[in-house]
Amino acid sequence: MINRDELIKIGFFNKPHGIHGELSFTFTDDVFDRTDCPYIVCGIDGIFVPFFIEEYRFRSDTTALVKLEDIDSDAEARMFTNLEVYFPKSFLEEGEEYMAPGDYFIGFTVIEESAGEIGTITGINDSTVNVLFEVERGGEELLIPVNDDFILSVDEENKTIRMSLPDGLLTL
């Protein structure tokens, strides 16, 4: 059985492409192209299931068309729509550590221009198109959009992010 802690999330399947079982795949990491692992993993009904890659081709810097073995029609491919895609950590190159996009900022303190110190980033929520900082504030979790327009500066030495957030965002 495959456990979640053995995997890294690398993207999600969009919708079928064509009638022969190809899937549009939006990825956040192209590790599947840089290693010799012949499969990816999808979470289906709480179980992580491996699927062997028959072939793939890149469409852009963040999308590819993927054909999985034994998925040969658009009807079969449709069941993969919006499924998250994972990659087994055991296939990472020796010494290569995976850090999900944004994980670098976990532990940074968010300081808002008007409100002062907001809290500490405890996670990154990338389950939607709009990536969010998960910020611990007085025992509660705040979700703050990761948006270049809101970020004023990043102080890596002191692990702080200065932000200017829209009025009312902190009270939602």
C-alpha cells in the first residue's frame, strides 16, 4: 500500500484530450520527466493508486498531454478529471530533496503594512488556482492569497514577509 508521506504532489489532471484516452495534465514539477520512474500515482477514494505512463508530450511549461496504460477512450479518461497527481519520493535522484513550490516560506512571519505582525506561515494551500499562505494567528488559521501585488518585501535572513493586504481580508 502506498502512503501519502511516500509521495510528492506534482499537479493534477484536467480533462480528457481527444478520444483515445489522453489527459491534459497541469504540473507544478516536471520530476516525472527528469527520472526513470515509469508511473505516477493518483488518489482515488482515499487510496493511492499507481498508473503507468504509456507516453506524454509537453504542451507548455506547465501542461502536458499524458497517455496512461489501459486508458484507451475519452470515457475511461474522464474518471481522472480533477484528480491530483503524485510522484513517489523513492525515485528522486540521490541527494535531491523535494521542496514543494512555496514550502520555502513555511516558518516565515507575515507582517502586514497596517496591521503589523499577522502570524506564521504553517503551510501552502495549492488545491485551487489561487495559491494561499496558511497562517497561524492566535490559534486560528488565516488564508492569505499569495499574490505579487500584495507582497512588499521578503527578508530571508529574518524570515519575514511584508505585505499590503486589501481592507477586510483579515476579517473574512
